Amino acid sequence: MMTSWTRKLLDDANDLIAAGRWRAALGCTLTVLSVYPNLDTALRLAASTVYFGTRAEVAEPLTDEGIRDPRLDSLFCTCQAAGCTYSWVSAGLFMTSDVTVTNPRGGHCERCDRYFCRHHFTPHGTCPRCDGDLDYAPRVSNGRPAMQTVRLNQPLVHVQVMREGTGRISPDYMKELLSSIAPDVFEDSPTIRGTTIYPWPDDCQGMAMAGVVLDHEEYLGDTYDMRVADGRDRAGTHWVLVKIFARMPKYVDPDFSPDSGESQRS
């Protein structure tokens, strides 16, 4: 049973969709998923929003940053052809009746239980692995690899960026990087520190975390969560990002009851 807080946010999301404001609608739904990550009604609405909000000519379309949000990762199907990273949202995740898809983005093989995008179908539209029939609107997804750094339902208080190279990290570079991999930085106003290092160390994550602790020993305490990730930017340059979260809820359902059957994420 949904609480009044949850229902209000999902109702607001539906009203915003009707007004063409898909980005704001997704924001309402993601707030619910921050607290109730397994709530079926919110997951179905999020799937529908991503499915339609990415291709419609609307007043407020979804952004790439919003679509890559890790709270949506479980909703995506990912092609399992060798070397392919294409992912899509299946209409079967939010349609309650039988679905006919005329121009499928991908499908699920009912014989070998694998997912393939339309670029890898056989010429007659079957599974490239076993030639089995494909379900173009599967009701179960296989998820996608994370495209952004971890989000917690906790306030972000500090961010440390370590980038391969020398010299000062420019504000423009920092904004572009964080917008892509950690847009939650712009929600919580954490302190941000950027450093460069060359040559790039083998244990880049360990070095970055040591740098944070050297400046802020307090972050080792029980009242904070430290999370670290590394990757490469669009130019192929290494980066490491350390996030420090305060160990308290960011979003709280004021109407939550232990008897509701749902569990809150903290």
C-alpha cells in the first residue's frame, strides 16, 4: 500500500507528463525510487517515462544525464552480442496488456534467454545465437552496467576528483565531468576538490581515498559513507572520483509505516 507522500509524488509525475514536462516528471519518480527502490508502481512509471520521453517532441525532454541515472539501471535491457553495449527500455515493463512492437529496439530470446538489440537480429528477425523467436516486449529486463557513479539516499557532502595529468583542473572540465558521471553533485552543494597526478598510479582508487583522508580524517568516522569510482573521460584521460555521503536520509517519507509492506532505503 502506497503512502500519501508516495502517491502525491507519482500523481505529480503524471500531471507533469501530461504537460510535456518529462524531465520534472522523472525527477518526482526518482525521488520515490530513492526511498523505495523496489516499488513496482514507481518502476513502471519510470520505465514509461524513459520509453516515451526520449523520443517525443515535448516542451521539456529528458536529458542524457537523467537517462543515465543509476536508479534506472535495472529497467534497461542490454544487448548481449559480443562487443555491443546498446541498451533500451522494453514496453513490456509498463504495458499491462499484450504489446505489439512494429519497430523494436531489441528483444529477448525465449529459447536461450539472451537479449539482443535490433542491430544483431538475424535477417528474419530471430535470435542470432540460436535462431529462436524473440519477444520484442519482454516483461523482465537484464539491467545495464552503471553509467554514473553511485547514488545513495544520503546527502553528498564532499567530492574529490583526481585526474591524470599535470597543472590545474579547469572549472569547465570539472563541470563537464561531474555533469556526466555525478550530477548529484549539483543537487547537494558539496565541497569539491580537484587534483592532478602524473604518472597515473596502479592503485588510483587507494591514492585518491588516501588524499581525502589526509585532508579530512573525520570522514573515516561512522557518520560518513565513502564511495570511490574510476574511469576515463571522453578524451581517454583517467579520473578517480571519491564521494563522501553523510550517513543520514536525504529523502524521507513522512507517512511511512512499518506495517505498509514496503522497506525504506536509507
